[in-house]
Amino acid sequence: MGIRSFLSKVTRRKRAPTLERAVAASAAAKHAEAATIFRALAERGDVQAQLRLAQLYERGEGLLQNFVEAVRWYRSAAEQGS
């Protein structure tokens, strides 16, 4: 493995969306960044991310307030038992 390949993998891993990164961004009032990360995780089926994304839509934090999207994500989480 070449150095570029190695660095690319390390960099990708650091930037990979994680719930911890999303929560930290939200706590730091970086709501747009948090919404982006929560969305990536929510689309992969992460229940906690779906709930947090729904809350952001409901409150209009980091993205335009959208009750239809909020309900969509709350429903997705509920269908998984939340």
C-alpha cells in the first residue's frame, strides 16, 4: 500500500459520519453540520440519527423547518421499534 492510499484511508476514516461527531456538532451549535451527519447515518438505518434528524427538522435547526420530513424520520425510527 502506497503512502497516498494509506493517507486517503486514514482521512476517510476520520471524516466518516459517526453519531458521536453528529452529537458533538449539535452540542457546538453547528446544526447544519450535525444535520448532514445525522442524515447520512439516518439513511443507513441508525435509529438515534433518525430521531435527532427529525428533531432538527421539527425545530428548523441547521436546515429549513419541515414538518413533513420530521414526521418521515420519526416514522422511520418508530418502525424500528423506537
